[in-house]
Amino acid sequence: MLLSTCVVAGMLVLAISGQSLWIDEGLVARLTAENSIGELFAELGRLTTSDPQMPLYLVYMWLWTGVFGIGEIALRASNIPFAIVLAFAMSWTACRLWRRPSVALLAGTSPFLCFYMNEARPYMPVIALSAVSLVAVEAYVVDRDRHGARTPWICLTSFLVLCAIYMLGVFLGVALAAMLALEARRRDIPRRAIVADWKWPVVTHAVLFLPLGAYYLTTLLRGSGGTRGQPGLGNLAFAAYEFLGFAGLGPPRHVLRADPEVATLVPHWPWLCLGGLACLGLAFAASTVLRVAEHRAELASWAIALTASGVLLTAAALAFRFEFWGRHWAPLFPAFLLGVARLLSLDSGDRWFRFARNGVLVLIVSAWGVSDLRLRFMPSYAKDDYRLAAGVALSEASVRGATVVWVADVATAQYYGIEAERDRRPGGWPVRGRAVFAANWNPSQVETAVTRRVAPLIVVLSKPDLYDRHGAWRSAIELRGARRVAAPNAFEIYLVDHE
């Protein structure tokens, strides 16, 4: 088990890179640069993004950066302790409960995990704690006599910490309750025994949840919650796309989000076929294992638990007009991963099937491994390249005596040395140059800026759906025949130098 834990954790750690921070990571860096916890929460009180709804994570990051600094690798290395927790939970379950150590490799090769391992956001902590909670329930129902005294406390404490790190973690509670109820009934654990084991852990943690719930209610009433929009089937499909490991086989995420058409997928068809073959292998394993009634009931428990939480999360997103993506389903990913691992650890009683099952596992791990390598090393899958965009903009401005107009995120710009007007920057961050922060200006503002300029403009445009919602900068660039001087990942940089 120790070897399995080390291998899985090591595979995840290899996903960490020093590539540029992107929007959300830049905001984490800025928030954790506050001088005290009090100043951190004062800043959270002014934000309407989703960041106020991850309080414990930001406290953790404030402490982490105080020791290890705010470099790109240092920020992402904050995921390492949670990678070890996740690796241990998966390895312990695979080795001790299911007697199938090899399925733990699914955690080490999952493209979803490898991608978010390389991101300074709360997703890896959330996934690790979610896995601990689910594994605690699994251990309880598999061997209550041995694990019944401590697993309810482990499950609920992990769940509480998870919810304090990330508000959407609350939806995991439905999966935990469904899994416990279904599996306890299937294994004939008396209801009286369940009440005796879980009563005091539930009461104790319910008291602790009250102030956390009050805090989150305050943030919701204040208008926090991130990007608003109407989610639909496309959002569910995108979450499934990431869960199944296609993120490094198909088009990059920002490309697919900007143009979710079949034509966007076609150039990637050989790699998508590899992922599709892995999915067919998984379907084959499921069709064989599900012929055994006992296995069918157990896998149904995992499927129902995941589906129930997913339905509730989707309903809440519709009610609050919250446009979710795969990362917002991070609390539910361990239910999916453990369900797949359990499927590949079951035996139909057929010797030939054991060989085929091993082949399916190798196929999935191989497809996911290819996806991981492409995500890790291909430039097209890199994050929004704020570092290069800032460097190009400042260099061009210096050569041409131009003014930089920054139509993108300001916090990440500040991280890379650009001082934006009218916006406070953390003390101690170096300043390499200045810019006009011009996100979501209306046509009148843009027209004034362009026509009254006394120097050329270097317009740095990223994700127009977020930062140029009126289309004013795009129209001005097209109307004046501005020349594109560079296109770092998720950016376009234009020179406006003539009428």
C-alpha cells in the first residue's frame, strides 16, 4: 500500500509546472499577498466573485505562501499535501477493501486530476477530502465491525473541512447519504446500528456547520458567486468531457468553450478515437460485471450517489443562474473515479474476463496517460499566458512609445509587473510598467480613448466574452485595421497606430 501511495502521489506531483498563472490563480496570488488574515477577509468582503466562498482554502494559501512564496511552482505545490492524501485514500481502498491495488493507478493518470494538480485553486483539496469522505463510508459498509467506530467521524470531519474550503462541496452530502443508505440496506446493516454509530458525529458536526452556513448565506445575499449565465446540456457535456479524460485528447478547453461545434473536434479525431476506445472498454467491462446481481446492486449505489448529487447541483445552478464547468463538479469527481475503480476491481467469475478486465484497465490508463502528456507538454493546452502577454505588451510599448491598454484580468497583470490605473496592488510586487485597465468599456469610452490618443495604443485583449462584452474593442480594432503583433495563448495583442 505504501508503494502504491508513493507511485500515485509521485505521478500527480509530476503534473506541476512553472507555466504562466491564469486569471483565477492570479486572484489567489493577490489575495494571499494581504498582510494579515483580517485584511484578507476585508478584501473578500468587497468581492462578488466566487472567491469569498472558499474561505478556508484562502487561509491555507495565505499560510502556505508565507512560508514558500508566491512563485508559480510554489503556488501550485500547495496541492502536494492533498495529492498525498488522495493517493493514500485511493491506495488504501484498492489494497485493503477491494484487494485490487492496480486500480489506484486511475488516480495517478486521470487527466482531470493532473490538470487541476497544476492549478493554484481549491480543486485538489476538494477532491482529496471528498475521496476521504467517500472512502470512509465505503469502509463503514464493507466492514462495520472493524471500522464503524471511527469512520463516521472521519467522513463528517472531512466533509466539514471540504465545505469550509469550497461552498459547492455541500452537494457531496447527498452522495454520502445516498451511498450510506443504499449500501447499508444492501448489506443488511441494522438501522438501529447505523443510528448508534452516526448519531453523535452528525449532531457534533451539525453544530459546526451552522456558522459556516451563515457565512455562505451572507456571501450569497451580497451577490458573490462568480460568472452568471444559463447552464444547459452543453455544460453537463463539458463536465463529462473532462471527467472521462478527453481534456488532453480533444481541443483545448478554451477553444472548445469558445466554439463548441463538431468542426472544432474534427482535427483531433485520432486522439478522440483513443479516448472513445477506452470508453468502449469501460462499457464492455460494465456490461459483463453487471450480469452478476450482487455487483449490479453495488455499482448502482455508486451511480445513484453520483447522479443524485449531480442533479441537485444542476438544479441549484439553474435556480441561481450559475454557469458551471467541469471544475465546479470537483467535489463529485471522486464518486466517479471510485465508481470506475470499483467496476474494474470486480470479478464476473470468468477467467477470460479477468484477462479482459486487466486489458481494459491498461487501455484506460494508456489513453489517460497520453491525455496527461499532451496537457503537460503541448503549448496549445497551456493556461492563459499572462506572463508572455505582459512581456510582449511592455516591450512593444517601450519600443514604440505606446500606451498599453489592458483588456484582461488586472490581478494577474499585476502579478507579472503591470500596474493598472485605479487599482490597488499588493505591496512588494515589482512594477515593470503601467497600463490603462479597460475591461468591458462601452463604445463611447473606447471611441474617446482611440480618437484622443497622443501615442500609439498596444491593446491586449483576452477572452472577449469576459472582458469585452460590449464588443467595443473588437469593433474598434477591426474598424481601424489594427495590426496584430502577437497572440499568446488566450490573448491577442494589437497595435493601433493610424487612422
